[in-house]
Amino acid sequence: MKYKKTIQLSITLLMFYFIYRTFGVSIQSIIEEVKNISDPKWLLFTIFIPSLIIPAISINRWGFFLRSIGIYEKPLTLVKINFLSIFYGLVLPSSTGFDAVRMYLIEKRNPDKRGKAGSTIIIERYFGFVILSLIGIWGIVSIRDLLTQQQFFYMFLAMLLILIILIFLGFVISNQYIFNLTNNLLSKSKYLNRIFSYLISLHDALRTFPVKKVLLSSIVLITMFQLVTILNVFFIFKSFNIDIPLINHLAMIPIINIISIIPLSISGFGIREGAFTYFYSLVGIDPTVALIISLMNYIILMGIPALIGGGINVYDLIFKRKNEKKQS
């Protein structure tokens, strides 16, 4: 674990050095560009997105998934789990590390639904990425005239391959024959025996999950979630008085978000900023501005809920100590 963190930190620093060498982004240029936030009122909209709008969408969506398998949690409980998971997940690799925390917290509350509770998060995230890929493909096709033929080809091919991989993974997860084959191979390893019992429960839950019923009822919420996160970037650009058509963001953000989940750096830092800087440079955005907006977008979407989650955690610790003192 120690070496893993060291490697991730090294990759993060190397990516930022790469951005500096390739695009000429320096600390001084960042300071100068931050001063160019000429319309800060747009940032007020971005505060409401992670603190109110996204939680409202997420809780309704996740609550529906949970109810479909017989888990009934109060909305405030799910809100608390979401905020706490983002707080704890900041130190985990990739930008979706908090999902692992969310799985742990919901299964801790529902030990009799081990595997099933966690499956709701995996399926929720899976269809989120499928829809994000479709949005990205549509966006790339829509801005084809802004790209060179080579740029369009590689971006379109990348998003199409991501979509194909996602569909293939869905097939592998749901196919009993492939799972049995994998089970026979991995179960022979004494190091994997402990975790494989959970994977069996998880696979069974994924295979029997009422996907069609849940998807038809929640696809609007899943799509809304992805569009709102893209809208957040649109608002940050507006605060710099940079008026980019929304369709450009629909083309860029999906591929950036998917790249940033690769668990090579700490919370996707460096990888996300490199992708952000490169792809937005294709539509004429200054690399320094693109890097600043990438960092601001992460701080707003993750920092604000993490701060709320930290507050909840502190409150829980204080409340727990008070109860312990009363009991003693």
C-alpha cells in the first residue's frame, strides 16, 4: 500500500510536469489567469449543483435502485452516506474511489443484503458511464466541423471503443458460463478465496438485478446527473467570460471524465488536468485557463460535498463521545 501511494503521487507530479513542459502552464500564469475571473456570479450556480442538485438527483436514483431489491433507507440516511463517502473517498485512487466507501457503508447497514446492496452502486455507475459515452459520441459528431479529420477520428473512435468495452463488460458480468469459468480459475488461488465469496454474492446480485424495470424508471435521473456535472463546467467557463457553446462541453467532458477514473494517480489528479488541457485546446482554449477550470471543477464537485461530509463526520464523533460519557 505504501509503495502504491508513492507510485500514484509520482505519476500525479509527472503529469503536472508534463503539462508544464508541453503547454507552458506555470504557477505564475495560473495566478495571472485566476485574476481574470470577471463574472463570479456564475460560480454561485456551481455551489448549488454539488450541495443541492446532485444530491437530490443521486438520492432519488439510488433510492429507487435500493427499493427494487428490498432495501428501504430514509432519504436523509442516503444523503449522509453520499457525503461521508466523498469525504473518505478523497484519499482513494481515481475519481470514483468514493463508490467503494459507499458500498461499504450501505452493506454495513444491510448485512443481510451483502452483495445485493453493493450491486446497486455498480449498476448505477455502469449505466452512468454508458449514457456518458453516448452523450460524448453525440457531442463529438456535433462539433465535427471544429476538429481536424484526424482529431475527430481519434476522439470518435475512443468514445466508441469505450462504449463497446462497457457493453462487453456488461455481457461478461451477466453471463453465468463466463463467471463459472473465472470462478474455477480464481478459486484455486488461496490469496483470492477470501474476497471471492463476496464476488460470488455480488455476481449473483448483478445477474438477478431487475435491470429493465429499474433502467426504464431511472434513465431520466441518470441522464440528468451526467448533464448537470457537464453544466457545472459550462458555468465555470462563464465566470471567466468565456462563452463556449454547451455542445462543446458535451463532446469534451465525457471523454475527460472517463479517462480520469483510471486509478493511476491520487483521485485522478494530473490525468484529469492533462486530458482537460489537451481536449479543450482543440477548440482554442488557453491551456492555463483549461487547467484552472479543471481544478475548480474538481474542487467544487468534490470539495464542497467532502466539506459537508467532514462536518457530518465531526458531528457524529462528538455525538458518539457524548453518548459514551452518558453511558459511563
